[in-house]
Amino acid sequence: MSKTDNVKGYESKSINWYPGHMAKAKRMMQESIKLIDVVVEILDARIPLSSKNPDIDELAKGKYRVLLLNKSDMADDKKTAVWKKYYEDKGFFVSIVNSKTGAGVKSTTEVIQKACREKIERDRKKGILARPLRAMIAGIPNSGKSTFINSFAGKACTKTGNKPGVTIGKQWIRINKDVELLDTPGILWPKFEDPKTGLHIAFIGSINDDILYPEDMALELIKILVKDYPGVIKERYGVDVTAEIVPNVTNDSDAAGRDMTKETVTNVSSETAVKILEMIGQKRGCLKKGAEIDLEKASKLLIDDFRTQKLGRITLEMPE
Ligand code: G4P
């Protein structure tokens, strides 16, 4: 099996690892969802598609929905704005946040109120006294649920304890007079039937790296960088990507009259990506005995640079 284009034991490992956690998480969410008005799903703004679990649409049927594009400080602002509009067009209430600094976090109350305005209005008409809206935070591992809850709740929060008629053991955090949060977030396991999704969620540390080959992750990252952030590889590693791609282009159009220049840049081949990875390894001295390039080491270096933001603010996905 080629180590550069296959996900490591991908199917067998994911099958072993997925259902146990998933079943338990789903059960917990099903139980909690009955108690709340609105589900606030946290996405990683660098992968707004792969970090969204489609199961939640089924689980949260009949509930109001808010999406938070979290870790916006690590993502590409322009692309985050495109994603916000994309999900708003689908009917979600969307907010851009940075849970680490707290930017955009407090205004989540307003977004929750907007999402629930129908209910607020209905209650008001019935003369029901406004009670805080009840929200549950949900998201895949590492999307920033705990960080968001801590930032949203702040120091002033009070745990309201069990409520009459509410399953024993459920704790609510009073955020302010308008919103209460269930203190345990709903953990959704990412869905990764598509290997690309698996690679993308691995980039954000949502699944254990051991499930994948670092080379596969690095090649996927290189393909995205060459296509969307062509200057980054040159700037960081001194590797001129265009020089690698241009030799593939024999002329401006092929026999069928297609524009080959464009096709090559938007669809970087694995061979080209491997070549670029080798050049990065060479530049960074990732070598094995006998001066052979250590692709695994070069891959880990690239992934680490992405995770620690040394490549800048990068969004890996765009709406189709
Ligand atoms: P989870 O509950 O969904 O599993 O995620 P958690 O809050 O534990 O966050 C996962 C990692 O993401 C943490 O980093 C956290 O600090 C970071 N994080 C969360 N929100 C943001 C954000 O908006 N921007 C940035 N830059 N980072 C964010 P960690 O390295 O695992 O922990 P720590 O070293 O920060 O303590």
C-alpha cells in the first residue's frame, strides 16, 4: 500500500473506534435535547464543513439552532465571512467567535435570542413570564466547547442546580437573565466517511493522529496551500511552488482545448505534492541516514506549523 495516498488502516480503525463513543454521546444528547430550547453548535472556523456533524440536524429537530464559527483567530477572515453567509442562507443563526480571547462571545446571548424570537413572542402573547432560554453547547472534540463555556459563563456565573421536572444530575449555568446553559456540552463525534473529512478533522486535533499517516495529512495540506495560499510555502520554507507546477504545463491548452495551467493549479497531483514535501524536507534538513529525505519528519513539521499557526491564518475548506 502506498504510504502517500492512503489513510492508515482507516476503515478498520475507524470502525473499531467510532460506534461505542458515538452511541453513548448520542444517548446523552437525546436525553439533554428534550430539556433545551436551542442548540448552539460549535464549529472550527478552519473547517466549517468537516467540523459539522450532520447527525445533529436529526437530533435537534424542532429546536432553534445557532452555529458558532469558533477559533476565528486561526482562520481566514474572508473565508469565515463566506461561511457565515453560507450557513445563514441555510437558516442557521451564525456568529463568529474567538473563545480564547472572548471576542464575539458575549454577543452570543443576542444571537440566541434572535434564534428563539418566535418562542419569546409566543410566550409573551400567552402572558407567560419570560424565563431564561435554555441552551446546550454541542460540537466535535477540540472544537472549543469547554473554552467557550468558560468564556461565556465568566466568573459571575452561578450553577442553578437541579430543576423540578428536570432529569436528576443536570446542572444549569445561569449566564445572565436571558440565557441558561446546560453545563455538560453535547459531544458529537465527527463523521468521516469521506477520507478528506478525516484528514481535515485530524488537522484540528479532533481525532488521534495515530489513525492517519502524517504523509497523507501533509499532502492534503500541500494541495490546499498550493491552490489557495500559494505564497505560504515559499515564504515559510523557501520552496517555490510555481516552479514545481510549471513543468507539468506543456502548453496553455491540451488536445481537448482545456486550459491546462488552471487545471494544474486547482488540482495539484499527488506526485507534485510529494515533490514539494521532499523539497520542504530538504530545506529543513529532515534527512535519514544516507541523506534520504525523511518524509514522515517533514510531514510532522508541516502539520505542526499549521497547528501552531506558523503558516498564518488558513481555512482548509470552502463551500462547494
Ligand atoms: P472541547 O471542549 O470542544 O474539546 O475543546 P476545548 O475547549 O478543550 O479547546 C480545545 C483547544 O482549542 C484548547 O487548546 C483551547 O485553548 C483551544 N481553543 C478553543 N477556542 C479557541 C479559539 O477561539 N481560538 C484559539 N486560538 N484556540 C481556541 P489546547 O492547546 O488544547 O489547550 P490550552 O493550551 O489552550 O489550554
